Amino acid sequence: MFAKNAWYVACTPDEIDDKPLGRTICNEKIVFYRGSEGQVAAVEDFCPHRGAQLSLGYVCEGNLVCGYHGLVMGCDGKTVSMPGQRVQGFPKIRAYPVIEKYGFVWVWPGDAEQADAARLHHLEWANNPEWAYGGGLYHIQCDYRLMVDNLMDLTHETYVHTTSIGQKEIDQTPVTTKTEGDHVITSRFMENVMPPPFWRANLRGNHLADDVPVDRWQVCHFYPPSHIMIEVGVAHAGKGGYHADAKDKVSSIVVDFLTPETETSMWYFWGMARNFNVKDTNLTAQIREGQAKVFAEDTAVLEAQQRNLSKYPERKLLMLNIDAGGVQSRRIIDRMIAAEQPKLVA
């Protein structure tokens, strides 16, 4: 289940620069392309003539041309023309609100009249010369809420990511969870620990010693419908930890946009934004490569978990104290879904 009256990342701009892109989001089959002025458009991926996928066509002079019989579709979902046909009576297909901002294309798959650009939360690191960003996209065969659970409880790093970001102190350090409105925050602070391989590489990338104890932090922020920003970093021990001076630490924001495709599949837009040594493109590439390997490990676990849950839907799962971040986040998602259901009249 997913809320539809919300903004989801649909794609990155480069995915639609040359041709239309068909993508299923919240069970809605949508085609994305650029109109006559270069603006992003999104309509149903359904030709009103014979039901062909419009995404298999092409763009001509800002209109979408069906690759089956040449029907020309406008950005508003109205047929513009078709060879040898009068199109005034052709049914209109659905057009979706879209925004191109922060380096992503966002879509509102629900009620278009409720679409509000102000509900797209601010990303302080995007389009900011003081930050560098690198990321990617995974198509994962699992319920997006399993990824919410995964990212709001980083205890699994000790066991899933043993060669990169995992260390035993994660499992040994208490985690705190709080909810502020629709914002869930899960925090863990480790003191005087040795940095794992991923963070040793980042320390070197900022010209800091990597063979000394550090204070490490993980602060996970859930924002509805399914966006998670994780403040992560390490500072040389005794320098102030999370609040250390920039010269004594490396810190970043792990960026996670979880876009449901179906009930058991999702689009995962992942990346890392950092505010140190931002002009070093080799470092950006190195971090992206390391992060890609980490998330590939998560993908294997989550897809296997989904197969188990699909096979045994009646099995009850345990809810432990470490699961609080995911539980609180799911409650917010559930409230959003419930608010969209039609009210029964007695």
C-alpha cells in the first residue's frame, strides 16, 4: 500500500533528454518526456486509439507520437492529431503534475487538484556549490516499506556490511527515536571507535588521519511519503563528534528516495551529498562506487526477505526496540493512506 497524494522521484532529467521514459509508479503506468519548451510532461502510458504504450513512441516538436499508428498526444493528455483522422472526439488521457527540481523529476500520482509544490521539502544540499553529490538508481523487487525499515534501523550494518561500513559498536550502541509531527528521527552516536573501511577512505579523502579512533554518528530522518535523509560522519575522537569543527571530521548526507512501483517492487534513488573537498571529482566517484556496493548488499537481503514474506503472508513478525524508527514511519504512511480512502456514509 502506498499514498498517492504525495511527490515521488520519478526519474533523473538525463533519463528523458533523448526519448520518452515509461515508468510505473504507485501502480500508475506513466510516460515522461519533454514538451516544446523543454518542460517535463507526464501522461498515462496508454494510447487512446488501441491502448499501445506511448513510451514506445517518440517526441516531435514537443508532442508525444505513438509508435503504433502515429497518434500525436499533447502534454495535457489531449490528442493533437492523427494521420487521416478527426480527433476532436478522442477521449482525454490522464496528465500528472510534475516538477523538475533539485536534480530530479518529481511526480504526483494522486489527485491532481491536491498537488502542491510547497509540499516538496527543501533539500539544502541540492544545487549548492558548497556540496557535492553522486548517486544512482536501483530497481528492487521488494515492498518499499521494507527499505524504510532497513534505513531507519542501521543495526543491520554490523552484519550485512561487514567489509565497508559495519562494525560491532553499531550493534552495541543504544539508538533513540523521536517523532516530530510527520518527521521521524532515529539517532545513534558512537564514541572512541575505530573507523570502518568506508570511513577510513573518506578521512583520507579529506586529508585526515584514518588510523586513529573517531566519534561516529548516524541520524536518520524520515519524511513522508518515503524519503529518508541520513546524517552520517566521523570526527577524530575528542574533537566534538557531530559538532566537531570541519577540519576534524568528514560528514555527509545519505540520500534515499524510495518510489513504489507495485506492492512488491520499487525504484530506489540513492546517493550521498557531502560538504568536504567538494571539487574532487575522483573522490565523488570513489564514494559513489563504495556506496553502490553497500546498497547492492541491502538489495540482496531485501529481495530475499520479500520472497519469504510473500510465501508466508500469515507469519507474524517481531517488533523490537531497534525497529522503532521503521514502526513510527510506517504509522505515518498508514495515516496518509487512510486519509485517501473514500469516507463511508452511514
